[in-house]
Amino acid sequence: MRKKTYILVTVVLFFILVGVMLKSPPPLNDFLIEDEPEIIDEDHAEEDFIVDPIEYINLKSENRLLKEELESLERSYFASWIELVKIIVDAGQASQLVSYYYGDTAELIYAEADETRYILYFQDDQDKSPYHYLVVGFENGIGEFFAFLDSPGDDFTWYGGGEVYSGSIQNPDIQSVQVVQNEQVSQAEIISVDNDLRVWYSLIDFERKPLTAEPDDIRIEALNSQGEIIWQEAFKGNLGG
């Protein structure tokens, strides 16, 4: 009982902390004080801008240390975020987390988390649209949000473009998925939601080209356990933007 109470208190404190962090800071103008215009003595202006070399070196050193501290804090924050999500998922409270961030109509279907990433898969029927959503967060702070239609009966689906692709798998013969960009292969991550449904996602190294350039050749391939392609679709990559 004490353990459940501890977990509940931790989750509540976590939501309060996130709510405070997400609040917009007050406008910068609120902190600015209008001073009277400074009268510059042109005869001594040049002397005022002479920088002491020792002071300059010290300032550079301080800036470097501040930058290192900021990067360390960022790494610590994202590591802590992963830990917090893992605690919530392990406590069986992932549905509350999804409702908090994505609304009361969001219904959790699957969740998992470890020390390097977390996965939240849910549906939202707010607009009576059968959309499913996949959220993947990584320890480096990068997160991806995938959306695709619920397609019951379809062996394989894909959605996306640019560097982000995702979809669903309902054909048990499909054992791997890959996105091929100009013959460069990116293997997709496959997540088993239940015995009948798997979802996949892939992040490729894509750079949008100008409208006058030749678009990339892209293929999405689904393969069986022998590495044979049993489904594929080819198209041209996006240009412009």
C-alpha cells in the first residue's frame, strides 16, 4: 500500500512539475527598464572600447564553462525525463500520461519504456476519425510523433514522407520493413502491440532538395523471414521547402 501511495505521489508531483515547466515565461519587455539616454563623450569613446586581453580570455573561458554546464543540464534533464516516463509506465499509469498530454479522448493501446526510449501508442476518436498515434521519445531529447489511419484488414500500411515513415503490419509473414533511399537501406523498428497487430517506424537521413534538383528514389519494402520482398511501393522524394 505504501508503495502504491509513493508511486501516486510521484506521478502527481511529476505532472505539477511538467505543468510549471510548460508555462510560457513572461515577456522580456516586462523586465526592461527604460534608462535615460546616455551621453557619449566622443573624445573618450575609443578608449572605452579597448578590451583588456586578460579580461577577454577570462570571458571566453567563462562562456565555455557555461556552455558545458548548460549541455550537462540538458543531458541530465532528458535522462530524468526518460526515467520519469519509465516509472509511470511501470506503475501502470501510462493512460493518465496520455490523457494529460493529448486529451481525455486519447485511449492508450500500448506503452513501453526502458533506459533509452519510451513508446506510447494510442488512438483518438475526438473527430470520429480512426487515427492512431505513435509517440517515440529518445534519451537524447529527440522525440517523434507518428500518425496513421486505423486500417483493419490491411496487411501492410505506411504513412509519412521526408525523413519520417510509419505504419501498421497485420500480415504475419512480414518479419521486417525497410525504407530504401537511393539504394541506401534504413531498417525500420517494429513494435508488437498484440498478437494481431504490429506497428513500425523508420527515420531516414533525408534532406529536402530544391525544386530544380533530381528527387530521391524511395522504396518501402516489407520482407518475410527469408529476406524476400513480399510487398513494396516506390515513389519520388519531396522537393522544395
